[in-house]
Amino acid sequence: MAHDTSFTNQEFKIIGTRPERPDGVDKVTGRARYGADASAPGQLIARILRSPHAHATIRKIDTSKAEKLKGVKAVLTSKDLPDLTNGNQGNFDILENCMARDRALYDGHAVAAVAAIDEDTAKKALKLIKVDYKILPHVTDVDLAMQDDAPIVQPRIRHNDAPSNIAQVSEFGHGDVDEGFEKADVIIEKSYKTEQTHQGYIEPHACLATVGPDGQGELWVTTQGHYTFRNICASLLGMELAKLKVTSSEIGGGFGGKTHVWMEPVALALSRKVNRPVKLVMSRNEVFRASGPTCSTSVDVKIGAKKNGTITAASATLRYQDGPFPAIWGMLGAMTSWACYDLKNVKSKAYDVLVNRPKVAAYRAPSAPMAAFAVESTIDLVAAEIGMDPVEFRIKNAAKKGTRASYGPTYGPIGIGPTLQAVKKHPHMRAKLGPNQGRGMACGFWFNFGGQTCTDLNIGVDGTINLTIGTVDVGGSRASMSLIAAEELGIPYDQIKCNVADTSSLGHNDTTEGSRGTFSSGMATIFAARDAIKVMCERAAKEWEIDVKDVEWKDGSAVAKGVRNSNLAPMTLKEIAAKSGATGGPIAGHNEVVADGAGVSFASHICDVEVDPETGGTKVIRYTVIQDAGKAIHPDYVEGQFQGGAAQGIGWALNEEYVYGEDGRLQNPSFLDYRMPVCSDLPSIDTEILEIPNPDHPYGIRGVGETSIVPPLAAVGNAVSMAAGVRMNHVPMSPPRILKAIKEKQAQG
Amino acid sequence: MAEVGLSGSLRDDADGAASIQIEAATIRELLRKLVERYPRMQSHIAEGVAVSIDGKIFRDNREESIPEGSEVFLLPRIQGG
């Protein structure tokens, strides 16, 4: 049944408060069970053998010695994973990424797997597997991969009727950019590069797979989308959906990296081979080398403006590498690049390019931070050239309600203007800077989306509620859903227990990605609660022996309306629940919805840095995030998302980087050599939540989980440029790069 | 009659057209007629597309009606993190 999803501007009693998180005690006491915390009687330990080469033909794999090793129960190669994809290229790419077939496509690509009685035996067995490789030329740089003489990563890919690494070209925009540039008083063109980074979730990929001789299976796994994992694993292995139950563990971070299947079909296939449970946990080395980081990029930006500050034209050419399988990351960069601005003449052209690096995965607002780095850095340059304050320049050109977005649609009510006005008023902007310090700001955009969602709400006879959702809780959605159910039912927050169901217990839910969890499960929870309220009103009417039309729900009770019913005292939820056995049985609410109408999200960030001119080292000394949340259900979690995205963006801006050697091998697959920021690297990140309601959600909710990673690269970059006196165009702005830029400027006099 | 804007890689499979005119009352009818006119669009639609109607984006709901004179954009299906 369709529901009206329009924003109603209702007054809230519980929404917007900050109760304790329901999963908090479990997490601080160690009781929470993550991916690697599950075990089963008789389980085997699996390990994966990975290619040491960036690109190689696999001529032969000899597993005979490994199979004979005592304690080894199963050895698996691609021969054990036949192609059941029936022409579905996307699924075939997933299958090939899980286990190389005739070629290893990157350093770390899986080539074989072993299941043994313990980890030591499994590791010994891997050393006994002999792989005969023929090393092929490789390419890991996105610009080099586009050259005509580049090694070809996927021979099936063609561009301009010839084999190519260019998998897709996408164009967006409107107006006439040539005409717009002719009208400009000032034109700035600049090129930028960003390096590849990993989401850096603390919990590695881990699963426990069990397939019995009857073909029925279970998978316990750390994932952002257990229904999607079930669908893909079942499809790749020829299993029926109903016979594979997938349970999502607590998740130790995902940020997009756990939206993709990496090794789970391998664990299931091993288990099916020996009919014993198989546990498979990636090492950190494997997480870096063989689970999806974000793209490295190369971007050219051109902006033309009048001296009065009006942008007359803007264009961008974006080159994003996808790893060895075609994807849409460049396209997303093109779509997001100019979304903050109201532009009459705008064009973005994106190239998705294949290289011999790991398959790229989403990373929080995927592709938007790199485009924003290029655009927002150039915006600052144009503002400086025309002598205008960079905040005022952005305000003058900001998108607003009625603006046609550069990627097509016309915006409804949006928050970019209000976030910029908040920047202008913020005390941070008036704080004094010291020597070698600089301040920068930047804007960011993310689409957000909703999708398929299913929710159950069951009322116990004691009046407590089991709220069952199917969107994995990656950022506090159990608390937010409990608040929403409490608000609708009119009962205390702690009367509700929210659980994430396994795939056998609830209908399909899309993966928790695209900042959809609170938006879509929130919508389904509202309607499931209203469904239950309808039932409770009917039960109260039965008890009172009056028409249900004379019953309304108010403050957690059924209330009889009208003068003739004025002698009937309100019947509380607990009272109705206690009598449910005699009034019709269990009381439940249910909803399934395709949650469309996710409101777009905008943020503006302010950053102060201090650059040491002797070392090039940069310290972020103050940071402020201002973002539109539509409606903050649990403000602690919203602020946490703002801060988390900013922290990850700062790490990306200053230090994080995949370093590949000439041999195409990853040089720094560990947290020792891949430098993520820790608490001591960061200031306390201030936040300001704005609430411009999304007109297409009953509570006005917009997703908040991703946008906050979009501005930091550029905000830090603009601050570093002010502090060091040099414009940085290569991320990360690590000490060697900054020092080199300072010295080059000094050499120029 | 709705004017449907196309962007990204969708344009290539509609002979490069930035917009096309199609008589369609719902998203389902729009997509069906689109494939009838441009068979190469089938692969995009099978992979998933989104339709923006007056700025509101629909990813899965094929029954949504398209009001006369509304702004319609066909967008590639996006992924998030």
C-alpha cells in the first residue's frame, strides 16, 4: 500500500533528543560480535593464495602437494567456481575478482584457496601450491593507462573501435561553455591529481560459511548489505535464495568497502566442498591489496567569471581509474563536480579507466571528494584573481531551489546557500591566525538515495517492542529507528529493542549505502508503527464495543472520541498489548516500501592548518563542519558522521596514499606504512547541524553519512595554500610534496 | 508528451540525443517506449536507471506517474558508500 511520504512538519517530543545508544554497552564491554567472532563446531580455517604480480597469465596451478598435506581438507581454484553467470558481465566480474581465472589482474588477486584444520596448516598448504605465471606488461597510473600504447587490462573493452582501457565516457552539463568562456573577464585552468586511498575500516573482512550436504547454507559476515551478499553469493554458486541465510555481524567500519563481495563465495564454495563450516578472515595486508580502495584520479578544471563574481562557464575533464573491472566512478565524479553551483554553461566529461590495481569500491560519497578538490581549489583561485572573498564568491554562485543541477534535474529546497551563510557568520572565520598558519573552506555535495526497505514492528504482551529492520546499522540506525518508533507510538525510547534481521527473517532490504539507512528504514518504521497503531485502535474499539472511527491514538494510548464516550479512560499501549490474546492475537505493524525522494545533501567546511616550512609537515589546528541534515533524528550520531567524514578526508588530504612500485606491487599494505590520522593528529572537530527539511520524507530526513568527506581535501588544500604560499594540486599533500612545492617557489624567486 | 533529458552514457545509446520526446503516463511506460525506440538502452535499463520527475528521483518505482509538462531526466543508477 502506498503511503504519503510528504513532509508534514509535525512537532516532535522524542526526535532530536540524545539517548544512550542501544549497542553501546555491548561494544564497550566486548560482548558485541563482529565478523571474526563467530565459530562453529568442526570449523576449518581458510586462507587465500594471492598473485605477487600486477598482471600475469596463469598457465598452470599445481595443488597436488597442498592437497596431500596432513590437515588440509580442501583446495580451491577457479575450476571449482564454474561460470554460472549466464552472460551477466557484472556478476562475472565479481566472480573473476573473487578468484582469478586465466589471468591475475593485480598484485593481490586471489588465485587459489585452502581450508585446513588450523591456520598454520592452511598457511603451509599455500606455500605448497605452485602457480606457473607468465608475467605480462602492467599499468597502474590512470593517465598512462589512457595512452594508445598502454598494456590492455581487459581485451574485451573497446573504445573508438580499438582495444582500450577506457571503459566508459560520460558527459553531463547544459548551456554553451564556449560562449560562456568568451563572456568571462577571468579564466583559470588547472590540473590536479589525487592518489588512491583505502576506507581503512578497523575490522577486516571476515566470514563464517556453512553449507551442508543438503545444499542449505548459512553465512555470518561483516557487510553493509547482507541481502545483496546473499543474492550475489547464491547466484555465483547456483544456490536458491531461500536456502542461503546470511546474517550480518556487528560491523567495524565499512564506509562503502563492505558493499562489495570480496571472498565470501570462496568460503561458501570451500564449505560446500567438504560439508564443514569454513572461517575466512582477511589479514590487513589482504585488505589493502585485495579489497576495494577508492580511485586515483587526474582532473582538469576550467572556470570563467566576470569581475563582479558571476561564473560564466565551468568545465571539467575527469579521469578515474576503476581497477581492472569497469565501473561508474568517473561518471559519479562528473555528476557531482559542479553540483554546488548555479551555472548557465557547464560541462563535465569523465573517463572510467582500467588499470592493474585492485577493484575499486565505493568510499563514502564515492568519487565526489576528488572532483571537489579540483573544483573548490580552482574556485579559490578565481576568487583571488577577481579580488573577491572566496565565501562571498561561492554565495554569489551557489545553487538554490529552482537551479538546474549540472547533472540534470532541478533542485527543490537545498542547503548549500544556508551552509555558506553559516560559514560567513561562524566565529571560526574571525579567529586570528598565527605565523605559518592558513585558513581554507570548501563545499561538498552528495546525492543520497533510498531504495527497497522492509520493516517489522512486533508488540509483546508486556508492551515492549521488537523493531526489526533489514538495513545494516553502520552508524547508529538502531538508535534512530528506536527514536522514530517511540515518537510514533508515543512511548519511551527504552521500551523499544531494535534488531537487524537475517535474510530469512525479513523481506529484501537494499544495502546500507548512499546514506540511505535512516532515510529509508526511518520511512518504513514510521509506516510500520502507524500500521500497528491502526491495529491497536481496532483492539481498543473491540474492548470498548464502539466504532473504530471513534478511536484515535494520542500520547501512547487509544483515546475514545466524542461526548458519549467521555466516560472511557484512555487505554495505554501496555494495556492493549496485555489483552491482545483475547482481542485477536499478536499485534504487529509491517511495512515494505521503495523509499524514493531522498533529499540531496550539501556541506561547507572550514579548516585552519599550520605548515612547518622546514619539513613541509602540516597540522590541522581547527576544523568546522556545517551540513544540512534535513532533520537530525539523534544529533549525536549526526555529529559523529560529520566528524568521521571530516577525519577521513583530512587523512586523505594530508597523508594517505597507495604507493605502487615499478613492478606494479603495492609497497605499503600495512597501517605502519599507510598513514591514517589518529586522535593526536586531529583537533576536536566542531559541527553545526542545519535542518532544511526534505519535502519527500515525513520527518524531513536527508542522509548525512557521506557528504562530510567531500569538502576536506579542498578545504585543507586551500588552507595549506594560504599557509605555505604555494598552491597544492596533488593529494595527499604530504610533507615531501609540500616541501618540494615550497622549494620550487623559492627557486623561482 | 514528456520531454526526457538524457545524460551520461545514456546519451550514447540514444544516438547522442540530449533530450527526446515520449508520450508516457508512468515510468514503466516511459522505459518501455524508450527501449522500443532505442534498443541499445535495454542494457542500461536492465542494470538500473533512475528517473527524475520534477527533481524527485525514483530508482525502483516504475508505477510513478509522469504529470503532463513535468521535467523528466533519465539518470544512470548511482552507487554510494
